[in-house]
Amino acid sequence: MSTYQPGQPLLEVRGLCVDYGAGPDAVHAVVDADLVLHRGEVLGLAGESGSGKSTLAYAITRLLRAPGMITGGSVGYHPKPGTTVDLLAASEGTLRVLRWSQISVVMQSAMNALNPVLSIGAQLTDVLQAHRPDLGQAERRARAGELLAMVGITADRLGSYPHELSGGMRQRVMIAMALALEPQVVIMDEPTTALDVVTQREILEELMELRERLGFAVLFITHDLSLLVEIADSIAVMYAGRLVERADADALFRAPRHPYSLGLLSSFPGLHGPRRRLTGIPGSPPDLRQLPAGCVFHPRCSYAMDRCRTDTPALQRLDVKGDERAVACWLQDGSAAPPPELAVPAPHEPPPPAPGAPPAPAPDLARSQP
Amino acid sequence: MAIGSSTDLDSAQTADLLELYPNGPASRRRVRLPRSPKVLIGLGGLIGFLVLAVIGPWIAPYSPAQVFSTTVSFPQPPSAAHLLGTTQQQQDVFSQLLAGGRSTILVAFVAGLIATVLSVVIGVAAGYAGGLADDLLSMLANLFLILPALPLLIVIFGFLPPSQGSDDVLIGLIIAITGWAFGARVLRAQTLSLRTRDYVDSARIIGERGWRIIGFEILPNLIPILASSFLFTVLYGVGTYTALAFLGLVNPNHVSWGGMLFYAQVAGAQQSGYWWLYIPPGMAVALLGTCLALLNFGIDEFINPRLRAAGLSRRRARRAGLTGAARPPRRFVLGVTPVVRSVPPTGDHRGPVGENLSAGRSRGGRQR
């Protein structure tokens, strides 16, 4: 958990639509995504494989490859409060300046993103050479060593080649590279997926420490919701290219409002608190080429109503004081009381947990689930 | 669950699925050949040439060898009686063009087929067997690669008795001998890569025989390369046969496009301006080669979907109702995702920053 205070918006995504291909065969991979990343915040983006998490992140940075294209919406980046760069209107030159120095990305399968025939040091100094031309060779070398030390690798490893490093070390190098120019936004696409849980935890703890120190914001993409609950300040849950719920991490964990979030949360066991039955979510994610009508989640939703089969719910802000959340579900539209497990009172003012104290027990989420 | 009731359940589930996916799941199973203009033109043209090869000699107005006049000694320009004029020997060029396709195409396809079979046998065997066999077979392929093909063919054809100089299958076989090595090397390289894949290992561990592993695990994965290699060799066959006939190494009485070019050369057609002697057969060879190459591009796109142009052709874009700003770019720049708006952006970033989501924005009912 962090000592995050809601700051100024840094990256604003509104109504972003991303298609693969064009014309009648186009696959709508991301539909109407609304997302705000605040200064210094860790925003988690969760969802199953193929739900559009990575597509969304790459579309924000305009890194998506053909045939991906952005078909609507806007992405605003605010380097300083009050100034705005429209990333969707930005030219190639602007993007070139912004990327890495302002917004950097730790790619999926980051371990394989390192060039196998160049030493770590060469790859780290390459970035500096391109973006900080005023630095001398010795200074670049020193900075590269500094960066490695920052992620817990000794500077004498600069001469090593990627194959001489372990998976965890390569991952650290990738993170160090992403932080080389002290960006304000770091987008991490499943950065720890290939690592074992111990290494994963070490790296994430270091990452969170670095964030405290350097103050960058993180857009953290993962399918591991339990991980996000722990490190993120707020969480957005995606399903079939749509954002279905967006809330503070704590609120989402304790009081999910969307049946899909509830399903995700009851798919992993809690280490504390009373025992509960793991239910998971029946079925599998839909084919984006042939989405069901109405709410895309209704075929797998145990709460589905007639309305869900015909009308698509929009992501609506819930009118609850102190609870910054939006959800796309007809159950929460206020016309009827939602089922009790989707109306657990949210912790309005989550007390900052003392270090070392055990987290509060999780509520029995699945008790009354059919 | 009782077995008897499972069919009912299945049909109920199917009904559910059909309701969810009105287009039916079956439509997803279809193999999607790329339908770019390149492939359509290439395939259409090739089919046209194949049909010509079959019916050409029958639909030709005259026999290609028929001599119309023994008194005129100059090629006659195109006229109503002779659509493409006559040769120096006063034979009908149009009939020769129609009839000559059969020999050219037959030789090319025979050469392609035999060379492909040879390259599969030698390339896959070398790649799969490895060790000494690989070394020897690779050396053989390398030898044939460095042999200068045309001089070798000239020597071989020099030894052919004239009676066999018009045997298309034999000519195809001889051309194939000089044309298989390239395909064999490509197939060997891909086989080397495929044989270390996990699914081949597992087949080996199960105890499958070598021929079965090659036939059912490796060959199916080589088909795209095989098809491409086949077309390439056919193209090589067209060029080589035409060249040999042009040089007069094939029995000159055996009508083919290369043979027509040979007679055009003998008549000094280029110097004397008898364009109808060399342009029709030359164009036919060039068009056949173009069709083969276009089809090969299509196979490339089929193997590697990344090559498929993501941008739409003008016509398809118009049919899909995409115009102006909503039309995707023809070319994608790596690292800059294009923004193709069909609706004007709704967000306003120029205003004061603060509230992150306008609560009253209605986005409901927007279904895509």
C-alpha cells in the first residue's frame, strides 16, 4: 500500500476506441475506454487474456502495430498542470520526444526485449545518448551504473550480456531502462508474469520504493487481480474490450460492484479471514469478432436479467459520497437494490495500514452466491 | 449426467450459442485466403493460361505449321485473315501463339512438379536425418546450385537425339534437374527448425515412425514454403524453356513461345520492324511470369499475415462506407498508430483540467 494522495490528472483517456483492421471485418478491441492516471498514482488494469488491456496501453502510447488503429476518443497528457499534449494528434516528432522521457513502457515479455548481442551497458547508454546528447561518455556510463544500482544490480554488471543474467535480473534491467530518463508515466505490461512469486514480490517492492522516491505514476497491466489489490491505488477492470468497473483498489477489493469483478475476486483464495468457496467465473471470454448482444458479460453472469441481453450498460459513475467509482452494470443503475454481495458498503475512508500490520480480513464475498 | 440426455443438452446449448452468435460459429472455421487484387489477378491469369494450354491448339484458326504461300518471302503484317500476321515461312502467328502455349506451360509445370518432388525428398531428408546424410545431401544441393544451369542445359540438349527434342515431359525433367537445389536448401532449413519443435519430439517419444513424423508433423507445416517453391520453379521452367527454345536447342519444328522468338530472331524481326513476330510470344511469357509472381506474393501474405496490408483498397473502403478521415492509411508507420476517426472526438482537453469524468455524459446504448 502506498501513501498516495489524489493528485492532478497526468494522463486522461476518454472514450478511446481501438480497432484491429478496418471496414466490416474490423475487430473492436477496445471500446469507449475512460481512464485517468493521476500524478504519482498506481493504476491497475486487470482483465482476462484478450480483454484488451495491452491494446489499450499501446494505443495510449500510439505504439500499436498494424492493423491496429485508433478509431475514436482522446488521450491527453499533462506534463504540467494546465498544459495538455493531445497524444492522438501528436506528430511523430512530438511522440519521439515524449516517449521514454515522459512516458515509458516496460513491454510484455520484457525479458526477451533486451538485445542479445549488446551488453546491458550499451543498451542503457544508448537511451541516454539519444535523449541526453549533452552527457559525455563517462557520464552516461556513470548514469547507467546508477540506474542498475537503483534496481539492485551492481554496476559491474554493465558489461554483461542479457544471457548472462537471470530472468529476474533482466526484468530489473528493463525497469531500469524504463526509468532511465525519469519519466512521469511508466506503463508496465505484465512485467512480472514470467517470474516466480518471490522474485515478483522483490521486484514489485523495489518498484514501489522507487515510485515513492521518484514520484512517477504507473499504469500496471496484469491479469493477476490479487497482485493489483496489493500494489495499486485504483483499479480498472476490463472485459472484452470494455471497462466494466473502476474504483479505488481497496473499495474494489472489499466491495466490488460489477459481477465480473466479484467473479475475479472470488477466483483466488485469501490468505487471511474466514474460509470461502472459490467459485471463479463460468465459461470463457467471448470472441471479439462475435460479441453477444447487450451487456457483453451477460452469458457468463449469474445475475443476468432480460435487460442485459438487449441493452448495453454504460460505465456510470455511482453516486456515493467518497467512493470514486464507476461501473457498467444494469444492477447498479439505481432502479432496484443490487444483490447484497454487490452492495457491500465500501470503506469510505480507508485508514492507512501501519507497516507490518496484517490486512483487515476480507469480507465473505461468496457466501450467498448461487 | 446421463448419457441419453447429453444430446438434448447439446442441442439446447447449440441453440443458446446460435442465439449469442447469430452468424454461427461455423463461419469462423473457414480458411481465409487473402483476397487482394494481386492474388485474384495472379490466380485468374494462371487459370486462363492453363485453359489456353488445354484448348489452345483446338481453338487456333489454322494449324500452326500450315504454310499459306510459297511465293511471298516477307512476314505479312496483321490482317483480317491473319490476326497477328504471318511469319517468314508464311505461317499464322496467332495460331502459333495459341498452340505454343501448351508446350511452354506443360514443360514449366512438369519441371516445377519434378523439381519440387526432388527438393522435398532431398531437402526434408537432409534436414530430418541430419549428420552424414545431411552433409552429403547438402553438398549435392550446393553442387547443383553452383553449376551454371544454362550452359549445362545447352550441353545436355546438344546430346538429345532430334526425335526426343520435342518431348515436353523429357524437357521438363531435364530443366527440373537444374532447378531443384534452391527449393531443397530452403526446405532443409525449415525442416531443421521444425524437427526440434516440441510436437515433433513428442511424436518421436510416442514412438511414431520417421516417415509418419515427416508426413504428418513436418510436411503439413512446409506446405506454404512448398507452394511458393513450386511456383518459383514453374517460373524458372518458363524462363529456361523459353531461353533454350530461343537459342534453337529445342527441335524448332516443335511450336512453343520460345520457338516463335527463335524464328523472329532468324527473320531479323527487330531490325526489320516485324513487331508481330516477337511481341505476342514475348508478352505471353511475361504475362505468365507475372501471374506466377503475383500468386507467389499472395502465398507470402497467407503465410505471414503481417505482410497483409492493413489499409484497405480504395474500393473496399468505399464499399464499407469509410471516406475521408475515417479511411485507414494505405501504409502504416511502425511506432505511430494511426488515428482514424469516424466520429468527432467528444473529449475536450483544452478546458481546465480537474474533473476526470463528466458524470452526466451519456454513452449508453452505443453499441459497436
